Amino acid sequence: NVITGIIMGTETHYLLAVNELAKLHLVPVEQKLDTVFKICTMYQENITGWYKKEVKKKRILSLLLLSAILIIMLIIGGIQTLKLPFTANADEKLRLTQLSLALLTLAVLLFIADRAFRLTGGWINYINTIMAIETRYAEFITEWIKNDATYLTQQNKHYSQAAVIAAAFINTIHLAQQQETHSWSTQLTETIKQLDSLINKQQQDKKTGFSARPGVRTPGVRR
């Protein structure tokens, strides 16, 4: 599903970075620091690049969906204010009313789809995630430079502290991704529950309306 695709999309970058760090024992000592820095930089670039692509796609789909909802609401408004009040024929009024209800239902479904797939809220959240990642990357660079200045002449301490800084950076970014994905899955679950509730209510209203018609006998009620 969509959530699984997103998890795989971001998780792949994380696993790639972790796998590269696991191979550091194969790297010559004098190249370890540069390798760690390159892995962290690659991870940040891959993650932000993925989110930026998703922002672009979601923003386009969101604009199309919201435009469709706006057009539908304008049509409904036109029917209700410009057409229906000036229609004398009862059948025509019924047809226009049914058309308005059908369009309203479509608009509601499109709105629910927007919430379920987080097209509007999603790309805004993605931008916030990008900003958070870039802020954390700037902090990582600051910590890295500070480590260089502090332990430049102490090779073992220099490398061990750099490894701690790199691990903290990668894990922090990964945690931010997990939180963002969890937020989406929670909202999707809530939206599905709301949709089920709406469908059940409509079905109940139909049953109530049918049983209330003249000549329709409700089970258990004697006349």
C-alpha cells in the first residue's frame, strides 16, 4: 500500500547508510573520517532529495484535487441560487436537487481522499521534515568541525567521537522519518473510521426513510 511504499522509500536510504558504516573496518585508517562524513552527507542528500520529489508530486495532486472540489462547489452554488429558485417544474426541481446532492457527495469523497492520502497536509508536513533534516545537518556540521578542532592531534579520540556524532545524526534523522510516517498512518486510520461512520449513517438514513414511507410496514409494528 501507500504507507508501505513510503516506509520502503525512506528506509532504503537508512539501511544503505547503516550498511556503509558497517564496512568501515575495511577502510584504511587515514580514510575513515572522510568516509564517515561522506556517508552522513550522502544520507542527508538522499533523504531530502526523496522528500523534495514527494513534495512536488503531492503539491500538484493537491492543487488538482482542491480545484476539482472548488469547481464542484461552484456548480452546486449555481444550481441552488441561479437555477433551482426559478424552476417551476417539479420533476426538474427534483432532478436538480438530486444532481446537487450527487455533486456534494462527490466533493465530500474527494475531500476525504485528500485527507486519507495527505495530499494537502502531506506536502506541508514533508516541507517541515525537510527543514528539520537540514537544521539537524547544520548541527551535525558544527559538531563535526568542533570535533576536528578539539581532537585533531588525538587520532583515536578524534575518530571515536566522530563516529558518535555520525551515529547520533543518522539515528535522529531516522527517528524524524518514523514519527512522520506514524503520524500519517494514524491520520489514515482515523479517516477510514470517519468514512465507515459516514457510510453507516447514510445506510441507516436510507433504511429509516424507506420504513417511514406510506404503505411500508415496519417489522414488528402492527396497524
